[in-house]
Amino acid sequence: MSLLRSLRLCLVARTGSRPAGCLVFQPAQPWHAVHTGPGLASSASSKELLMKLRRKTGYSFVNCKKALESCGGDLKQAETWLHKQAQKEGWSKAAKLHGRKTREGLIGLLQEGNAAVLVEVNCETDFVSRNLKFQQLVQQVALGAMLHCRSLEEQPSTYSKGFLDSSELSGLPAGPDREGCLKDQLALAIGKLGENMTLKRAAWVKVPSGFYIGSYVHGAVHSPSLHSLVLGKYGALVVCETSEQNANLEDLGRRLGQHVVGMAPLSVGSLDDEPGGEAETKMLSQPYLLDPSITLGHCSCFQPGRAANCPLGMPNTDTKSWSERSRCAAMGRSQLKHSSPRQPDCQQRKDARAQTEAGGLVCEKSLETSGLLAEDQGGGGGVLPLWHLQQRGFPRSKPDSQR
């Protein structure tokens, strides 16, 4: 019996931090007994709480354990403690990263019934813009803008629209299930992802009965957690009104939104306005994106009894990849309906650069996306979309030496 008691003491000693060397068998003392039962159950319960808090909040095991210890094992208080600590760290990191340029990001489009919002959230790199946590931030901003839109008084006879700048957007409430405002959620995201981010702007529109909100997002990807939210690099909202009950407003709204993204009109204009050519900024007088041989106003969808109002395009003029490449790609796909895609050869790239003075990467992307052949559009080849790009005053890219 004494040997068994000594062996039990030996095993307990080896689990502790003893100096290296031979183990000394000592007589067992009353307080050296190994206990099982409530203590072991308590340890398992703590581990379960730790795992649950980790899954719910996404914070590290170390921080979750520290939160549970600080709050005496209370799960709800530990979660609140974690958010407050993350908020402090996020604001601290945001202050350090302030001033760094945010040239990437996402457009978020959220449409619910008779209301729709467009939000723009920027970050430093395209890698972070593809991160799920950043997309969740865009989702929170879109939901906050939608709550703001819903809280405003509706106009009974016509549509209403509005825009929010960075400071106005940052001050909106984060939502019923989150404390604070959107700038607090921004600080949390900065703390988690380690990049500077900005809530750039937002647009909203509400319509009464008889109106329809058309939308288009270039490079659209649906949010994994909120499927009604569409993410992309370029977006537009268009309000349509029709007197024909059987009109296909969904298709009309999508095509008008695509035109706004590709042609960037500044106003709607009138059906009686004279076309102004390539430099035209009135939407109805511009060459129709899907058929440049006619103006948008002469398209069959604008026969008497139909009208389009309120284009809400949101181009990002600060980001070359949003303004130049995406427009070039959209124009290339839509201008030619019968083209065979192929890799651009060296001469095509040289011709495109000589004609437009655009960067080599932009020329190559345009030629690859449009798939233009020499016999298409009167022999214009791949130079055609870039020529239109230059004539419309789109920004040119930097020389290759400055990339």
C-alpha cells in the first residue's frame, strides 16, 4: 500500500516544474491526494466556455481566456470586454495608419423594396478587399445607410434621393444589434485587418408606387452572409417610371445602369436635346452603350409613355483600376456583339499605345477583354475602345516606368 501511495506521489510530481534529475520518493502527505470530480468538471466547463467565446467573437484564444478570467467566467460580460478592448486597439491602430492612401475597396449595393443604397468603402490593397471581414464591414455600412434611408419621410408623389459624405456616413448608427456608430465598426475592422480604411460616401433613393429602381454593379459578387447585398468595383442606381404596366422594368433598369457605369453621364437631359457627340454628358443625348449608332434617347425603350430619371452613378475617380480598367472592360464587352476573343498580338498593343498614350497594361487588358479583331467595326481593331476612352476624357494611366 505504501508503494502505491509513493507511486501516486511520483506521477503528480512529474507533472509539475521540478528540476532535472532523479525523482525522490517521499512519504505521502494528506494534502498530496489526487482529486477528481468537481475540479475536473469545472476545467471542462471552462474549456467549453472558451471555445464558445472563440467561435462567437473570432478573437484569439489568449484574449478569450483573458476575458473569461477578468469577468469571472460570465460569457456575455466577456464578450463585451473583448469588444471594448478591440475597440481601443482599433482606434490606436487607426491613428497610426491615418494618412495612408486607400486606393482599393468595394462598392456595396443593397436594395430592399422601394429603397436602395450604394456605399463605397476603401482600403489599401486589393488583397484586403477580398477578405471576408472587409466584406462584412461593407455589409454593416450598407445596412446602416439603409436604416437611415428608411427613417426619412417618404414623398407621396415622386422619388427622393440623397448623398452622404464620409463624416455623415461615419456617424450613422451601426444597427439595432450593434452598439455605437459605423466609425466604431471601422475601427474594429482596422484593428483586425491592419490596414487603413475609409468610409468614402453613400447614395440612397426611395420611390413611391409606380416607380422602379434599376441597378447595375460591375464585377458583381453577392455577399456570402447577406445575399441581397451586391459587391463590386463600380455601381449605379437609376429610377424608372413608366405608364405601361407590362413593361420589363428590370431589364430596362439594368441596361440603363450599365450605360451610366460605362458612359458616366452628369445629368439626364431631355429627348429634345441635340446629340453632343463623344463629349456629351447628358444621358439621353449620349451614344447608347449597347448600340453606339443611336443615342440613348432614340432607343426603343424611350418611346412615348416611358421616361428615365435620376442617374446615381458612383465612379471612384481616385482609383485608376476602378475608373480606367473597369470602364474599358465594360465598353469592350458591350460595343461589339459579334467578336471572337483572342490574345492581342504585339502590333495591336503598339497601335493602341500610339493611338491613346495609355499604359501598356491598360491596352493589353482592353484588347483581351473586348476580343476585337481587325475586321470588326470597320477595321478599328482593339484600338477602338481605347480611342473612345481617350475622347471621353477618361484618366490616362502612368507610364510603365512609374508602376
